[in-house]
Amino acid sequence: MTQPPPPPPNQPPQQGGFGPPSPQQPQQPAQPPQAPQPPQPQPGYGYPQTPPAPQPPQPPQPGYGYPGGQQSPYGQPTPAYGQQPAAPYGGQPQSPYGQAGQPGYGYPHQPPTVPMQPQPGQSGGGRNNTTLLIVVAAVVAIALIVAGGFWYANSSGGDDKTHEASSSGGTGGKSGGGTGGSGGTGGTDGKEKVPANPAASVLFEVPLPTTNDTVSTEGSWLTDKVYAKSGVSEVVGYDPAKGTKLWTIKLPGPVCAASKHVTSDGKTAITYQPKPNTKNSVAGCTQIAAIDLNAGKQLWTKTVKSGDYPVSYQNVTVAQNTVAVGDSDGGAAFDIGSGKALWLPKTGDDCYDAGYGGGDKLVAVRKCGDYETGQLLIQTLDPKTGKAISEYKMDPGIKYAGIISTDPLVVAADVGDSAGDGSEISDYFSIDSKTGKLLARISAPGKTYGGKCNSITRIEDCKEVVAGNGKLYVPTEEHDGNGEFGQTNEIVSFDLNTGKPTGQRAEAGDGYVLSPLRMDGNNLIAYKRPPYDKGGQVVSIDGGSFKATKLLENPASGGAQKAESNMLPDYAEILFGNGRLFMSQVYADRKGMSTGDKEDLVLALGTSG
């Protein structure tokens, strides 16, 4: 069969332009801020309307900590908080080192993120404060919000079923589920306790290592006994409260990919390189390994061959007691305890398992046919045999799909390349995993909703979108808040059986941006990215009332705040469990290219009780 062309190598995320001003940057604007422009009317920030009203062009967003149009101290406009500096449309963003990042050496081959570009006719810089525009915009926005709220208050369905969301972010075990209609039953079975005082302090920090080249440090996991994190050619286990090193597993090369899931007894899986790259050779991600996180042991290592050559795997997951890896050369699976092969790639097959989603169930994204006319199959598999239990055929022309959750089964795709914002998400598909029947297709225009997938090369690499409690939780895109410079957003939910919005909405608040992390029973755990003069927060959003309760608030100044500002949810790994927040980087620094500021590989924070 004709294989799809390899995706372009991705570049590491930008380190500059995010978070508070650096020590060289002024903490206060050097120039008086320009008059604000009224926020553009949106359909309730998450609520569409019928028919959609034409939207006036949006101005470019001001840099984080700088008024609109003001230059940063380095002579270039500061990118908006949470965005990369603009790259030519369809091109590669710049690496933080001033040159294109190189693939290989443990470097995840993720697709480039294409920043939103100003549309023709947009003006840069300050905001227009014309009184008439303010009045008209306010009236239109209020009308849209009222209309949207009425529509969804009367359109959400009650034909919900019981769903259980798979573990998200390597916390282990089930993290969602329970019965709930459009409103859900609320916080009846959440494990996270509300502290008497949510103020957090630093539990421990792990310095960001430097290497001869940019190296992947992907992979972090949390169990009741250990917090584990990939370093440079190693995986290290830490005491989750004190940060004391409990164990170290040395590897011959960097970790390439890591499962987000952990078994109930603390086992997970990775792929890694057998040796570091050199100028004359490229070592693929050919080594598949299972790790016992609680014991600090590498259980086994396997390779899969296609002909005489080992297959390089960028997709690895764990479902129940099965380790599954996928690639264009075909999928394979092993028993996580013994390493026994459960299935291997079949030769001469016109279809192949590009990758898998794990957790409580095992789901394959299977590609059949050639690149241009082929079709994707979403198959729920028996994790012991690989036999398909159910199958959903996606529309021809959809070339990639990312798995949001396997239970409930939700996948995301960029249909017709219509997302337009680099997120690779234009639609979500809610599927009955027992029958393969499509329950609902949820439209999520990139200009309205946040969340992102890297499904061109990573099947299970979707961020800031969570499914559970019979709902899909999606953040809205950032937009102007009521503050002078602050951006904000909301989290909204959709019924997974009907695809209709539930009418629920949780607001981040001025200067904060909400990102869903995982389910906690029927409740949603979310991270609130802070403005430059605050610390981030973790909140629990009640599955019924949608009321947000603060579980943790990080320090508003000092080294912890600076370290947190480098841990953007789009790229960093963020885990929360037992009242503790763990934030970590997925790349190590190249020698001589550091900004000079202290940077962390791991930042762990927690409350006193």
C-alpha cells in the first residue's frame, strides 16, 4: 500500500513571551496604556447561535504584561500569553534557540502549531474606545448571550447514559463516571478534598538539565506512593510530598513517548531510543519498555521488526494489563507484567493500527487504503487478543483522529482542514463503544473553542479537553475580559448522547484562563493559568451545579511564580492528585541556549492541609 508522507518535524515550544516579564523587562508599562477597544461580540463564548451573526475583525492580542501595540524591551512585539510568535502560515514556528529544532534524539515529532493571524483589515496596537462602538457591542453581546442561553436551556437532552472516563494524566485508576443527565449528579464521589486553606507552597523543584542538544523528557506519572518523571535518558521516582529521590532507572537513550495511563498496581510503559543520536546516525524509538513505578523497576524491553528493521514507535499506551504500540508499520501489544507478545503487525495487510488509546478500554485508530482515499476506523478492541469488539467508520477524507477518551469513547478530528488554528480539532465524535454507533457529532470551530491534538503523529496526545459524567468539557478560546489588559475564557459542556450543549458554563475570571485536566468522580478538575501578578489555581467544578471550588492557589511572586509561567498547559505536563500539583517540562535545554533565568524540570506545590 502507499504510505502517507512523513509529517514535518515539529519544533519545541517557545520559552520566551510567556508569563510575567523577565528581570530585564519592566514590571509596569513604560507608556500609558491606550484606550481599550470594546470586546468583540461572541456567541456567549461557547454558545453558538442560529444563524451566526457576522463578526467584525479582531485586532491582534497584546503581549502578556504589555499594553496593546507596545514593544517589548527586545524590540519585537511580545506574543500574546499562551501563543507562539507568528510563523508563516503553514510553516514551522521558530525554535527558542533561533534556529529550527532538529528531529530525533528523543524529540517528539509533533505537527507545527500555526498561530492565529490577523485578518485583512485588522488594526494592530491600541483599542478603539468609540462610545458608539461600545454601546453597540454591549447590546449585541448581551442579546447573543441571552439568546444562546435560552436556546441551550431548552435544547439539552435528558437521554444520558452512565459513562466512566479513563484515567487522565497518569493518575491511575478510574477518574470519572457515574450517572448524570444534562445536569449530572454533581460532586458525590470525588476524591479530592477541599483544604481549609488553599494557599500552596513549593514542595520541591527539580532543575531543568542541559544537554548537547534539545532532548525529550516526556512522561510523568503519579501514584499513591511516587511521582515519577522522565529526565535525560532516565526515569526518576520522587517522594510526592518531599521530593526525595526514591529510585532511578537509567536508559541508553532518551524517552520518546510515554503512556498517560497507569495500572491499578502502578505499572506504565514508554518507548525510548537505544542510544543518543549522533551526527552520522539516527536512532529511532525502537525500544518498548514496561516500568513498575512503585517498585522503581524496568520490567522488560521489547522491539518489533518490520522485515529486518526494528519499528520506531511514537505511540504507546496502557489499557488494563496491555501495552499497545502503533505505527504505519502496524500495531503490536504485550502483557505488561510478563512482556509476552499478544499480537504483532501483520504483513500484506491493507490496514494498520496507527495508534491506540488506553485506560479502562483499548481503542485503535486503524487506517485502511492509501493516503488520499483511505478511511479511518475507530475500533474498540479486546485488550488480551486484539479482536475488534465494535467499529465506527469515519467519513472518507478524514486523515487523522485523536482519542480524547476511551470510556466514554470520544475522538477528535480536523474535518476538511477546517479548524484553521493549528489545533487539529474541528469536530468531536461521541461513539458507543459496544456497538460502534455514532451517538453525536459536536462541532467545535477553532475560533470559538480551545483544546488541541497532535494526532498527525500522536494518537493519544490531546490536551485541555476531558470527557466524563456523560459530558464533553471544552474550553472556549481566550477573549478580552473586563480588566484593562486581561484575557480570559470559560469551560462549557456538551451532552455526549445528544451532542447538545448543556447550558453549563464556568468562568475563569479576569486574567485567568481555564484548562480542563481530568475527572474526579463526577467533578471536573481544571487548572487556571494566572495573570502575570498572580499564582495559578486548581479548581474542582461540580458536575451538577458547575460551581467551581478552589483546591489550591500557587504563590503570586518569587521563583515559583516564574517557574510556573514556563509551564503552559498547551505543552507542559500537569498532574494534580491528593492536594498536590506537579508541573513538568517535556524538553531539556540545549547547552549555552538558556535564558539565564532559573528553570525547572519539575515544580511541585501543595497545601498544608
